[in-house]
Amino acid sequence: MLLIASGLSMYLYMFLFLAIAPAIALMVYVYRQDPIDKEPADLLWNLVLRGVVAALFAGLFEQVGMAALGLFSGLDPTSAKFTVVSDFVVVGVVEEGLKYALMARKTWNHPAFNCRFDGVVYAVFTSLGFAAAENVMYGLTYGPGVLFSRALMAIPAHMGFAVLFGMLYGQAKLLSTRGKSVSGALCVIVGYALSVALHGLYDSAAMVNSESSGAVFMLVVVAIYVIVFIVVRVAARHDRRFGGDGSGQAGARYW
């Protein structure tokens, strides 16, 4: 009995490692890229937990959204067209919206938010918390075999969505502290729209079987890796502090 329990414990540890380690590795990567002020650990882990909460609630909101889309769109829920539309207007909108709302409530007025790249860090930690929780759920549902492919594609994809939003979220805060609240609001809207668009494109290309979907999916994966490993470095090199004295200002709120 002790050997069985020990074997189950080892299996559980290995399962959790495969599910969570890729997300943690990318968190460490983006944390090390932060060039000016490293963000406080308690804030970052709070954002990870908010990402987990977003993942737990996303399924419920998506079920409601899918039902509403099926009712009002007139599309056949089993059709490829419904899959593509739902990946953009339900899955992308819900998942990226939940991440943003929970992240922004915690970070916008936080005193540590005093540099533009901080927006990338906050968005990535929230999104990877979401991705880690989602990975655990996928592994429990479909078996640990799916975790290898998700480590190479789905986990970096969530970070890629977050980087797009985080860059413009940080720019929005910079503009807001300078009294340019309208421009800041536009940055938030554009950042959210871009993250939703990339999320929808990734999901729909992965889900739909067609002659062109495989090529589109590979192009999206390549774009995501460029965002994760090149765009992040460029954004870090061009980081800017909000105030000359290093203190952030609250600025306008966008929720």
C-alpha cells in the first residue's frame, strides 16, 4: 500500500511539473527581462492567482457566450464557421477580458507600476497563471500526453497574447500619467483588440481542419515565438519610467 501511495504521489508530482513548469519558466524569463525596477513578489504571485481565477470562471462565461452565439447568429454549432466565429467573439473576448479586468483592478493604481515594461510583466504573469490552470485542466481531461504539445504551443501562445496587451497597457499608463487619458484609453482598447484577434486566430487555426488552416497555424506559432522572444527583449530595452522621480501616478481609470 505504501509503494502504491508513493507511486501515485510521484505521478502527481510529475503531472503537476509537466503542467506548470513551462508557465513558470516563461514567468522567470520575462521577470529577468525587466530592466529598471523588479516587481514585488507578492504582487506577481497575486496576479498569477488572479489568472487561475480567470481560468476557473472562463468556462462558465464561455458556455453562456456559446449558447448566445448559437441562438442569435443562426449558425450551425457544428459548422467550421461557428467554430471560427466563436473562437474570436466568445473564447478570445471572454478569456482576454477576464485576464485584463482582474489584472487591471490590482495593478493600475499600484505604486510599483512606474515603468512602461511593467505592463508586460503584469499581463504575462496573469496570463501564464491562466495558462497553468488551463493546462492542469486539460491534462486531467485528456491525459498528460497533451502537456508536451501545449508546453511548446499553448503556453507560449498565452504569453504572446499577453505581451501584445501588456505593451499597450504600459503605454496607456504612461500616457495617463501625462494627462493624455483619451490616448491612454485608445491604447487599452487597441491592446485588448490585438490580444483577442491573435487568440482567436490561434484557436481557430488549431481547431478547423482545412487546406490552409495548418499553414496559418504554423505562421501564427512563429509569430507568437517572435513576440515572446524578440518583441519582449526590444520592449525591455526601450522601457521608460513614468516620472522623473521614479514615482508612478494614478492617472485615469479604464474600468
